[in-house]
Amino acid sequence: MNKFLYLIIVICFLDLFVQLPIITPFALSLGADEYTAGIIVAIYSLFNMVGNVFGGFLSDKFGRRNMLLFGMGLQIIILLTYTVVPSVGLLILIRIVHGFSSGLLTPAAFSLVADISKKSAIGRSMALTGVSIGVAAVLGPALGGIISSQASYQTVYFIMAVIFVFGTTLILAAVKESTTEHSREIHYRTNFGQIITRPSLIVAYISAFTLMVSNGSLAFGLPLKVSGIGLSEQSTGAMLSVFGIVAILIFATPINRIYSKYSPVALVSSGIFIVGLAMVLLHVVPTVGLIYTVMVIYGVGFSFIFPSMNKIIGQNTEMHERGKANGVFYSFFSLGSVAGSYLSGIFATYFETPFLFIGLILIILLAAVQIAHKKSGFTHSL
């Protein structure tokens, strides 16, 4: 396994997380109202979904390495445009292109990891990609906040462009193409209709959607829960860090042997149940200590789901179609995040916090995973 790939995944996801604390105030500083700022935030995710689909298809057709190089180059250009954007209208256009270019990278990177992993080791390889994303999730918001407060929003994007130049150099120097000429020639044999309707892959799609519904709900609802018991916003960040740290510990330690030992569908199902339980518990726990305990539980559930659903994609696809499958898969990520935030807003309007009803939705989605798995004829997905 090329260890530089994990660093490249850190860079790809750092782009997402570094923007979390700054994009809304950046939009407001250019004269956007709160409604328009919300659109500016959301439109990135919408076009990220489109980029995922195109990136997956093009990585099957032209190769993972070429897709990574193209996406990185486009990212450098678009990140630099943030440093000179003069108006809200142009910022919206930049966010559209940025969401799309960022979406090109993810299916190519994860397909490359699956391509070069041994079948028996895909689960552990995907666990290490989870470590990469966790590192980006911890570093990104801190870097965005510190750099913007010490310099400017534009400086954040300039530094990110420099980091992507480094990532491009790393790909050129250390990453080899994983697809073969034959696989690229026959990429058209599997179309998106077949990829979307394959039962074994539907298990992974529902799992991705489910996980991000819970994450979207957590991002929306946890600040409400925290303020409701009289704590500051800093406490929310600390609580979110707890679940991330727990997941990283499971991904990076010998505990990650579970991904080779147990069925990915069993781990996904267990993880969804645990995350759903954590949602219900968040609705009822009254104290700070118990909230931290629930976040530990949530971290365990998250750690069961993430590598296992990626393993399902890797095991149930051939090289010539894996990019398309990952493209659809990561589109469900973005869709779940949007759905989680939206549904949480509706539930919170009427019930103060959304967690109880989100937990019930997760249990329904768990049933959908089981139905899809039973319809699957892929014994090697076990």
C-alpha cells in the first residue's frame, strides 16, 4: 500500500474541513445576507455530488492518477480565485466550481486505495483512510479559524492552494496508476443504471446516506442541546472531537483487525444500530458527563460503519466499474448530510431537539440495509 495515498486523502478532505468556520463569515463580509450565505454554503455540497459522479466515471475511463492530477490542478486554480473574489455573485459561481472540482477527487482516491489493496485487507486499508479523514477533520477547522483570525479569509485559501500544489507534486512523484489499459477500455461495460441498482452496492449507499443523516443531525442539533443546558459553543466542539478521537483510535490501533475478521454488512448493521441508539440517548441525557459518554458511543458506531461500507464497494465491484460505484457512493454522502440537517431543522422546530426522531429514522434505514442485503446474491460481501 502506498502510504503517500493517505496523505493525499488528508489534503483532499482538508479542503472541506478548513472552510467550515470561515465560509459563512466570508460570504457575509462580501455583503451577503444570512439567507444568501446559507445558499453559498449549501451549493458546494450540491455540486460536490455532481463532481462525485463525474469523477468516478472519468477515473474508470482515464485512470485514477490522471483524475487526481486533473482534480488537484482545478482545485489550485479555484482556491486562488477565492483570494480575489470581489462580489457575492462571483462567490456563488466559485462555490459551484469548487464543489464540483472537490467532488472529482474522492472517488478516484478511494478507488485507487481499493484497487491496490489485497481483497483480505480492504477493510483495514479503508480504516486507515478513516484516520486520514479524521486528521483532516481535527486540523481543518483549527487551521481555518487560526489563519483567518491572524490574517484573512483570503489567506486561508491561498495557503490551501499551496498545499494542493504539494499534493500534486506528491502524486507525480509517488503515486502509480492502479487501473490497467484493459480496464479503461472496457469501462463502458457497466453503466450507472447497473451500478445504482446492484443490491450489494445498495447496502453501501444506504449506509452512507444513514451515516451522514446522523452527522448532519449532530452538526445541527448538538449546539441546541448544549445551549439548552447552559454551556458555551466551545463545549460543542469538544464533544464533536470526542467522537472523532474514538473513531481514530479504533481505525489506527490493532482493534482495526475487526474489519478483516467480521462481515462488513454485520459491522455496518451494528454501527447503524449503535449510532441510532446514541441519537435516542442524546435526546434524553440531562448532564454534560452523559453527553460525553454518548459521544463515545457514537464514535464506536461511526467507526464500525465507515470502513465497512467502503469495503463493500471494494469487494463487490471490478476495477473497470469501481470509480463509478464510488462516485455514486459519495453522492449519497452529500445527500445524507443535506437530508440530516434539513430533517433536523423540521424536528427541532416542533420538538426542541431532533435526536429522537432521527434515531427512529436510522432504525428504519437499518431495516432497509437488511432488506437490500437479503436481496443480494453476493456471498463474497459477507
